[in-house]
Amino acid sequence: MAGSSPCASCKLLRRRCAKDCVFAPYFPSEDPHKFAIVHKVFGASNVSKMLQELPVHQRADAVSSLVYEANARVRDPVYGCVGAISYLQNQVSQLQMQLAVAQAEILCIQMQQEPQLPTHHMDLDDKSVLMPSNLNTLPQFINFGSSSNVMQEPLKRESLWT
């Protein structure tokens, strides 16, 4: 980096930025916070070793990952990225449950709007099917699987969202 301003890491570490500085391509001087947080969590020496052990084409992705992980660790010192991932997985589970409830409610409404069909019994030789006379009967419970912590209760006619 001879002749131009030093990279963010060399600036923070108060050292001269060499031409072959491993940090320069990934920590530009315009974004000093990026290196500061990575340095705070991982240390400059460790980051330098990691980058030098990687092929050049993988280093940018590694730096992005280090920055993300360092930010997560600063926000949540105990769990870091794992805490963020767990939170997102929990959100996905809750949304899946809400979707299942909404689909059950839609099914209930659709079944209530279908016309009443009479029971139709035929001989076993006939290719007709035995049809129930009342399609408005619904299962009393929604089953979300045994691993769910959802209390199973009968479907109610009022909106589930109020």
C-alpha cells in the first residue's frame, strides 16, 4: 500500500502498511469499524494466520464471516451466532405453526360453504363411493406432532387472530 493511506488494520495497529499486507484487500481504510470489531473478538494475529492459511479466492468470504461472527459475539457475548441462529429457527417454527392454524381455519370455512350432500350407499359391486351426509364435521383437534409444545384444543369458530 505504498504511497496511499494504510488499510484499516494497519491504521488501528499503528504500523506501516506493506505492499503484501494480508489485511489491505479486505479491510479498507474507509471502514475502520469492520477491522476494529474483528480485532476485538479474534485478535489481529489470529485473523492474519487464518487469512494466510486460506486460498486467496476464499479470503473475502472468510472476512465476511469473521465480521458477522464478531458482530454477533459483541451483541451476545454468551451465544454469539448460535443465539442468532436459534432465534431465527424459533421464529420459523412459530410461523410454521401459524400457517398450519391458518390452513386449518381455511379448510373449516371451505367445508362450511360446501352444499350438504346426502349419504349415498351402493352395493359392493358398484363402483360408487360411500359419501358422508355431513361434510361440516371436522376433527376435534389439530395435531402438530409429538415434539410440539402446543396445547391441542378444539377448533373454534371465531377468528384465531383476534
